[in-house]
Amino acid sequence: MGGPLLPALGILAALVPMARSSGAGRLVLLILFGIIAGQIRVRMAVQHPEFRAKENVRVSGTVPGPSRHFHSRGQDMARFDIKIDGGKLQARIYQEITPLLGGERVTLTGKILPFRPPVNPGQFDWAQWLRRRGFRATIQANQIEVHSDPSLLAEIRNRIKKRWEQVSPPEVSGLTAALLLGERDGLDQTFVKDLRRSGGAHFLALSGLHISVIGAFLWMGLSILGIRRRWKLGILIALLWGYATLTGFPVSVVRATTMATFWLGADLLGRKRDALVSLATSALVILLISPEERYNIGFQLSFLAVLGILLFLPLFPKGRIAGLFAVSLSAWATTSPLVQYHFNLLSPLFTLTNILAFPFVILVMAGGAASLLIEEASFVTAVAYEGLTLISQWLSNMPGGHFFRAAPTREALALYFLGLGIFLVWMKRRPRFSKIFLLAPLLLALGWSTPAEPKTRITVLSMGRGLCVYGEFRDGRNFLFDAGSLDYRDPGRSVVAPFLWSRGISRIDTLFLSHPDADHINGTNSLLDRFPVGRVVISTAFEGSPFVKNLERKVPLYFMERTSRVMEIFPGIELLGPPDWDRFGRKVPTNEHSLVLRISDGERRILLTGDIQEKGTARLLKEMKDIRAEILIAPHHGKSNKRMDELVHAVDPLVTIVPGPRRYASEKTLEILDETSLLLVTGSTGAIDMEVKGTHWRIRPYRGSFLKNK
């Protein structure tokens, strides 16, 4: 995660001194010093190994923050962190518990679960993310003992939130808590999605904007009290650090409060103020304390946004509206590349969102603070929330309001920041506001990449209890076969889309959905939301379902079933199932209606069998004369099938892939498959990538090395 930040800082650091000599060199030196000194401190510290899996463990520690509560898969669930000697644990317990506020001493009994690395290309590495934040494992608890009360600060935060919940609707109190305390658990997720896509997600993360607004309100209050300027400066610094303490010292608040301290402190001491040095010093403080923060996306975006504002703001015309436009555009110019790199999201209306939403954000903050004392002030908060909701919905749904796209390459990032640095120097030497529109070609550079060599390539993703197969042909066509899982909350968003973006895929030509079970289709809506899809091909088992009615509004839809012979429905794609079950005059389970496809590139063939069981297998064997393929995707995740021996004999595969965990499959089926072919199980290997190389397949498991068939 830290990779994109280094070329950005390196190139900007080389060019900043030419644009602004005062403080620029010190900016770079202080940040580098913080990184190096912090890294030395980490290397000298005692390194605690990651925990191994273990049953019936008792662990005691302190809960640093509030617990989060969910209702998942028919049962209550709570998550929280626990500080122990030598690090932290991520805890989860599948039962209803009294909410933890923070500061409690607890003892947990349960089993230790080591972090799982990613099993698919492009998938976010939660294991690495947690390790960098000092976590050593997850404990799945079945019993919790609480030995102490929450801390005083936690009690204060909880009382404040309770007050907002009393005077405002849940969605309004949730937003108020996010903007003033940094606690985002109560946010309405539809509102968050719209705000993020319109380019306003930064409003929900406590940052310099919030510190500035709170500082301005506090300054006005101190002025009304008639306090002298020098006393006001000292009191304001103390109050801002008091607020940072109340919020729990998130990195963005520490950065903003440190900057404000140096800025106000210079005025207090009668010294010259330098915003760049203040920014660098705050980076130094944070990196000395927590050097791993340099990998934090929030840290990267926060500092790049402020750096962009400090460098570009002097180039814009003065004025309130122009200033707000300048601040938004400056922050967007420096952070947009990283947002695309990490989140695959481009929000061209970022500046408009900021101009329209900022007044409502101030009103929510002001109304929320006032409602702690005056209940009627909650009306202001509610009205501002409605205004913010309407703006985010309008801009998010506006054509061109946001785009999902593949992450730019590091070469493209370097090119962009190099161009941005040159542009900054040029603007400083020959100022002209109209030049600002020349930033557009720089943004186009982010979409630059070297086209991949056309090839036939099939990837079976590791979906846990689910299935998704991606394929592409030499002529550039691609397809997706299923997109579902029972082990991911939203497999389309968290697994399939990141994989496609990692391959540089921006469009799906054909989406095949084998049958309407959730473990094969529950990621579909997220994919349709993020990618243009040419058509969706489904089996007759979907007829009349609400799922189909929703699909018909979004994309061309085709129902498919096989006649008695093999049907080539698209070049290189043959339909082998399902048969027309109605002509047999009996109903069969949904699984037997699965689409069965054979993908071909010359003599190289792979058979996709969906979830067919014994009846579907029997019909396939009886009506199809030739179903041979070098690679077989085992039906129904390798579960028990009395016809499996016959199927494997008819297909005669060199390699058989079982999509799912090994424990999910039948031991007898696995034994049959292992005796007749090379057996690969995605639960063990991770995603399996297969590429046609001349007259053979080259097979590469995500966790393993290359395999070739002769």
C-alpha cells in the first residue's frame, strides 16, 4: 500500500523547492527523518510472533474502543479489539453481549485463528493490514468475562451519543457521531455509498476540515467571552488537544491538531508561521510514534490532500467561492490517483460535491454540538442531513458522476505526479488561471497501460463455498460463469471486482448464471453496479423469480436450455446443459437446471458443470456422445454423486478442479478424482489460473507454482 506514495513524494519533493523554496526542503527532510527514526524504533523493539491456531484459550486484556454489533446469518455477533501484552487481538463472539464502550478489562475464552492471506489476485490483504496495526491473530470467543467499568472518556463519548440518539432519528444521530466523534457504526450505508461515489467520503473521516470548523467555533466563543488574543491562542490549542483526546487520537486528527498547534503556537510566540513545516512536523510526530502509518491509506490521502492545498491554493484567484473551489480542486488533484489506485473509483464531480455539501456538513456539526444543550437545535441537524442526502444521491446518480475503473499502474502514477510537479512549477513562473484546465490530460495518463497479449485464459476463483470462473479468448472476448459465495458478505464487491480490475478488465461481455442458488449469484448486483455487461445468459430455473425482474431492468437477458445435441452458442462456447426437463414430465431440483458449458480453443477444452447432481449427470452422459475435456470443474463443489465415476470416465480429464473448501466435498468423490486426474481444490490452492500455451495448458495456482500438461 505504501508503494504509490513513494513516487508521489519523491517527484514532488524534487520539484517543490523550485516552486517554493521556503520550508520545502525541511518538509521532505522531516518526513524522511520520521520514517527512518520510526523504522529504527520498530526494529529495536521486541518482535512478538503471530499466534498459531489453538483451541480452548483464555486471554485477558483491555478493550480500547466500542464493540460493533451485527445480526449475521440468523445469529447475533459482536466484534471488538483487545489489547494484550505484546500486541492486539481481533475478537469476535457469536452471541448477544452487553455493548462494550472502551477501557474495560475482559477475559475471553475461545479459539485462536491465524490471519488468512488473500486467495485471489487483486483481493485486499487483510492479514497484512492487521499485522501492520499490531494485531497478532483473531480470537473467536464463546465466553466473555468483564472485570471493570469503561474508561471515563468512553463513558463521556457514550453519553454524548445517547443524547444525540434521544433528540434525532438514528440516521441523523449516526452522521452526527461520525462528524464530531469519528464513530461511523451508526451511518446509513446507502448514504455512505452515495457520498463516497460523489466524492464526499472524506467528510466522514475526522480530518483538518473538522478541526478547522471546530477551531473556528471555539475561537468565536472565546472572542464573545472577551478573552485577550494571546490567551485565546493558548486556550484554543488546549481545547483542540482535549477534543483530539475525546475522539481517541485518530491519525488524521493528530495530524490536523499538530499542524494547528504549530500554526497557532508560532503566532503565540510571535514567530513566522510556515504551513509546510507544520505539515512536515506533524508527519514526523506520527511516524516516530507509529511508523507503520506510512502504509495507512488514510495517512497517505490526508497528507497528500493538505500538501496539494498548500502548494496549489496560492495559484488561484482570491474570494470565498473561488477559495472553496480552489481547496477542493487542489486536494482532488493530489489524492485522486491514490483513490483510483486503492478503491478503483474516479469521482469527476468531487469539486462540485465539496462546494454544495460543505455548508450542510457545517450545519450538521453545529446543530449536533448545540443539541447537546438545546434539544430544538436537532431540527437544524435533521434538515442539514436531508440536504446532504439529496446532494449525494443526485451527484452519485448523475451520468458521469463516478466511474469504476482498473487501478492505474505505478508507471502511470509516476507519470501523473511528474506532470503535476512540472505543471506546478510552470504555474508559479507564469501564473494564469486558465491553465488549470490542462490538468485533464494528466488525469488521462492514469488510464494508460500496455495492452496485454491476447490469449485464451481461464481463472477459477477461490470463493469458499461458491463459484466464479472468468474466461477470455484470443480475440478479446471475455465471460464470467457465476459470481457467488456463502463465505463473503458481498463477493462481487470484495472478490470478483478486485480480481477483474487487477487484470485491467473494465467490461464483461457475457455473464453466465448457472442456476439461482445464492452461492452462485449473490455477487451479481455488485458486478452490474461496477461493470458494463453486454448480456446475461441464465437457465430456465430462473423463470418468474424477482431476481430476473431486477436483471431485466439493467441488462439484456437470455434464457438457455439444450436440445438433444451440443449447441455452440458463441464462438468457443458450447452449451451442454440443462436439458429441456419439461419434456420428461417431472420436476427436478434447481441444481439439475444448471448451465453446463464447454470452453474450447482448438483442441484445448474445459468443462464447466455448475451444480448438476445425479439426474443432471445421467442426462448429460446419456444424450451427449462426446463430452471430453482436458480440464473438468467438478460438479456441485465435489459433493457426493453416484455418477461421478462415469462422468470422469466420459470426460477423461487431465486435471480436475474442485471449487470450494476440501471439507465441503465428499471424501469418496475426492478419492475418485484424485485417482483419475491431477486434483486441485481451490480451498487449498487459492485461485487457479489456466492459460493455453501452444498445444498445452499452463496451470498456476495462486498458492503454488506452474503446472503443465503435455
